[in-house]
Amino acid sequence: MMSRMDWRDVLGRGLELVRKELLQLWRDRVLILFLLYVFTVDIYLAGSGLSFSLHNATIAVMDQDMSHASRELASRFQPPEFQRVAAPGDPRAAQQLLDTGRSMVVMQIPPRFQADLGAGRQAAVQYLVDSSNSVLGLLAGSHAAEIVGRYNLEQGAARLAATGAGGRLPGVDNAQRALFNANQNEAWFMGIAELLMLVTVFAIILPAVAAVREKERGTIEQLLVSPLRPLEILLPKVLAMTLVILAGVTLAIALVLRGVFDVPIRGSLPLFYAISALYVFTTSGIGLLLATIARNLAQVGMLAIMVLAPMMFLSGMWTPPEALATPVRVLMAVSPMHYYIDAGFGVLLKGMTLAELAQPLLAMALLGALAFGAGLARFRRQFA
Amino acid sequence: MKLVRAMVVARKEWQEIRRDRLFLALCLVVPVVLMLLFGYGLSLDVENIPFAVVDHDDTPASRDYASHFSDSRYFDFRGRLADEGAIDRLVAANALRAVLVIPPGFGRDLAAGRSVRVQTVIDGTFPVRAMTMRGYVLAINAQASTGIALEWARAATGADERSLAALAQPVRLETRNLYNQPLRSVWSMAPKLIMVILMIAPPFLTVLGVVREKESGSIFNIYASTVSKAEFLLGKLVPYVVISLFNALLLFLLARYLFGAPFKGDPLFFALATAMYVVCTTGIGLVISVLVRTQTAAMVVVAIVTVVPAALYSGAIIPIESLSPAAAGVAHLLPAMYYAQVATGSFLKGVGWPVLWPNLLVLAGYAALLMAAGYLLFSKRPRT
């Protein structure tokens, strides 16, 4: 049992070590510059100027009719979804446009298009889509279906009126409303996603690199012969890194997310900080684990990629859990980052509260405790 | 420059790599693991979307319309909600991602030949997912709406099938998805993954290999030896180029046979362009390793200059036309974009020399430039 005095000693020593770690990080100028860069410029780059939607998709219209009707139909393919590029003269030129990627869509309006429409016949319009990007291929196709559907509704109504059966044709207009990000501002998503990703990367890399560097230089032996227990060595390290990462988070939120991208922080910021602190602290266990496996920085770098890449792809940021096969979904359930993403977006963008996030947070804490415990146990076995 | 001496340096480097078993294993395993993860984990196919319906109308017409959505493979029908009140909460908790809201009077209005407006609420948190859902909704709605119009025209005129189609659907849009007919996202992704992984892995290996020598001080042996600058750099580069080419072959085989992406182009052209690209990315590593002094800094700089450009400014996920002008400018300055076009062209589009020779030229120029930069920046008498 420890007396009160001992506790104070331990605390004092701990704080001194935190100070030492912070000082050490501070003196690593390359690292500090890098941290500054990623938590500002990198997040800005990831969020700005990028768009996943069908935006300025190039469309070349091969109008073989050159009539009023054909031009009218073609004119409905408008920005922001589409942008017109020079029309090809013949099918070979059209194929060339698609092959070279100069145009994503070629629409061919047949000769006699207007005549057919006027005579009440059906006219077929060819719509060739470069689907080498499957998502955009789908969107280019479905936007066209919508545009032509609307056109048909108007034309059809006129035809029906001509037959004397009334000038109306019913149709369904499906308006879409996107929750949480009504204007589908990609910068919000990319900015937050990049921030959460960076937090994860540093939560693993910083402790891993710090521990391995001490290992490489042999300074870890110095610490071990000191009257400190492994936990007393590790806790200050992890605490210092948590502080540094939270400082980065502050920078990113204040300067980039709020300052530039105008992300509406809908939930409580203190809650987000608490969640992030818990996450960084517990995830650092994975970094310590890596440090016990690797012998030098090169190895730890490669190992970190091996661990981080799957975590990122199983975080649910890019692929929703329901689209994954069951075994992969199981893997996802044990990735702490998955829960951090849920909670991070939940607080920042959806305005969820602690009570609503209880489930993912509990899972995150549990997995994190496991990771930290495992890291500590291996560290202890290796050194103490 | 004597080739023999360069080869001796290369052999020494190779032996060093071979003896660091973990490093060698990681060299060969990391790219493959990344490919598997991205390939399986980064599916952008959004399927089984948790979906519910709020049907205020509850008539055969509204149920029929809703079934177009719930019967499709994209949506996973989770049930009906009594009203809109719970939507936000359920979507926030990831229990639902799309909710169709049908207003009262839906059936009545359609029966009277009036157009109606329904609403689909979608989870806008993740823009890629939201866009894909939007595409599905547009396409399904266009189809359902055309069916309703046809039905109305039939009832109104009693005309036969052919004239009905002409009446309600004057323009038939014949969409053909070229290059990736089934719109499989893994087909789109696989060639681009080769590009991304070959952008990231070779520089990593190279910097770690070269800077390690600087950090451990063994580079002074080189400084003091008769080995010339060019011989040293060439010798250093060769093992990493060879390893990366081997990795490229593995990645190609995975893309082709595991993910089943079709390869329609000229294998020789693709091999040549890949080799050129690998020399480029290894060269990036070389230039960085000449400039920095520590392994940590090297990894950090590599991460900055490769990861974001490869993923975001290469046209891999977002087409160049959709980038902002500044971002598009950046894209044109980097080799990733040119090789991405080669990869997609060779795999999906089946184009080769005639279309893509300028890309090969750019890659070759880039490689030459990097080698020259490495040569000029490397000094056997560094300022310390």
C-alpha cells in the first residue's frame, strides 16, 4: 500500500516526465512543423476544391438532326452536373473522345428526331457513358434518365392533348433532402474525416516512434534503471502526446473547420474533446504494441502502415457496414476507429449527445482499454 | 561512371535489405495487403441501404410506387414509419439511411392525371454515399414515373402498346455503360489502386533505405570511397526499383485475377509505362532522401508528397474536370495523373500506344528530371 506521501511523489515525478516529453517533442522541429502542417494545410487541402458529385461532367452531343427539338433536348444537360464539349463529327470521333477521356458522355441524337417526334413516333437517343469510374457512371446515367423523364412528361402531355384525351400526364417528382449536410458540402465531410484520421494516425505513430527511438538510442535502458515502474514511464509519454494531439485538434477546428469551411459544430465541443482524449489515450496502446515488435524506425513505419490502412478502411468512413461482407463487418466491429468516426461525426455534424452516443463510446472505451492493456503488458514483459 | 561499381553498391544494398527480414517481408507484404484492403474494403457500391417508408397515403398506388424502391437490390426495406418525427433520430443513429415520404392524396392525384411530389430523406453525412443513393433514387423514380404515365395513357386512350409507348415516352434513352458495363466499383478501383500503391510504397522503401545510411553514419564510407555520385545513386536505386516492379506484377495479378478486372489493353505498353512510373516514384524517394537527414523526417515528407496527391489529385476518385482549377493544375504537375490514365486505359478502355503515348513521354520526362535533381542535390561533401 502506498501512503499519501508516495502518491504525491509519484504525481510529481509523473508531471516532471510529462514536461520532459513535451520538451522533447517541442525540440523536434521537423515534427512540430509537420504537425502544424497537417492540422491546418493538409485538412484544408483535403477539404477544398474536391467534389465527389457529378460536377462538370463532360458531355459531347452528336446532333445528327440539328433541329429545334434536338437542340432543346441537348440544352437540358446543364451545369453544374454537365458541361458541353465540342461535338464529334462521326461515331469514330465519338469513340475517340471517350477513349481519350476528353469526354465522359457522348449523346447521339438521331437524324429525323424532330420529324419522329412530330409524327408521334418514338425516337431513340443513344447515351454512351464512360463508366470507368463506376460511381460517376451511375450518376451520369441516372441524371440523364431524370432529364429525359421530365422531357417525356412534357412532350407526352402535349401528345395526349392532341389525341383529345386531356392534356395531362401524371408523373412523380422525387425531391431529395439530405440530412445533416443539406447542401452536400463535401468540405464538411472531408475536413472532419481528415481530422479524425489524423488523430488516429498520430495516436498510433507518436508513441510508437518515441518508444522505438528510445530503444534504438538505448536511452530506454536509462529510464528502466531509474526507480520508475513501466506504467510510470509510459503514462507521461502518452499523456504528453494526447495533449499535443488535442492542441492540433484545437488548431484544426478553430482555423480550418470553423474558420474556412464553416462546419456547423452542432454538438458539444467539450464532449468532442473528451471523446478524442479517451480515444487517443487508449489507441496509443496499439502504437506501444508496435514499438515492442519493431526494432528500428523503418520497421515501425511499415508496421504502422499495415495497421493504419485496415483501420481506415474498416472505419465506415468510405464504405458503410451494410455494404460489407459479414466477416469484414466483424473486423469492423473490433476497430476502435469505427466507433470514433461514429461519435466524431455524431457530435460535430449531427449534434448527438452523450446519451445518444453511449453505445459506440462504450465499445470504443472497451476496445481501447484492451489495446492499452495489451501494449502495456508486452512493454512490461520486454523491458521490465 | 562504371557500371560494375554501381552493381556492387546495388548488391550491398540488396544484402542489407535481405538481412533485415522484417523490413524485407514488409516491403513485399505491405503493397499486397494494401491492395486487398482497398479492393475489399473500399467498395463504393452502396447496396442494402437501410430504408423505410412513411406512407401517408396508403393506397395501392402509393404502395406500388414504394415497392419500386424496396424491391430493388440497392435498398433494404426495414419497415414503415408512422410519421416523419423519428426520421432524424433514426438516421443519426445509422439505423436508417434513406426514408421515402409519400404525401396524402398521392393515389388520388395520380388517378386524376396530376403530377405529385414525394420526398426522399437521405443521410447526407457521407457525400459519396449520399450521391450514390441520389443516383439510385433518380433512376428508380424515373422508371416508376414512366410506368405511371404509360398506365395513365393506356386508361385514357385505350391505344395499343406501340403507340402508347410513343405517347407516354416520346424519347427513349438508350444508355450504354462503356468500359465497365456492370458498374462494378472494384473494376474501377483496381487499376487506380495500382497507381496509388505504387505512388506510396516505392518512395517509402527508398527513403528508409537511403536515410538509414545517413542516420547510422555508414554513408561516410561512401563519401570516402571511390564510388562516384552517379554510381552510388544508381546502385541505391536499382534494388528498390526491382522490388517495386515485382510488387507491380503482384498488384497486376491481384487486380486481374482476384478482383476480376478486365485487362483489354496492350500488356507491353502497360508494362513499359508501369516501369517508367516506378522509376518516377522511386526517384521521388531518392530526391527526398538526399534532402532530409533523419528517417522520421523522411517518412513524414514522403507521406506529405505522396499520399494526398495520389489519392485526391490523380483523378483516382475525383475526375480532373471536377477539381477546382488550382487543384487541376496541381494534378497536371504530378506523375500520378498520367499513370492513372494509363492504368484505366489499359485495363478498362483497351487503349494503348495511339492514345496514351504522350503519357508515357511525360512519365519518362519526369523520371529523367528526378534523376537529374537527385544527382545535382546529392553531394559527397555535405555541409554538416
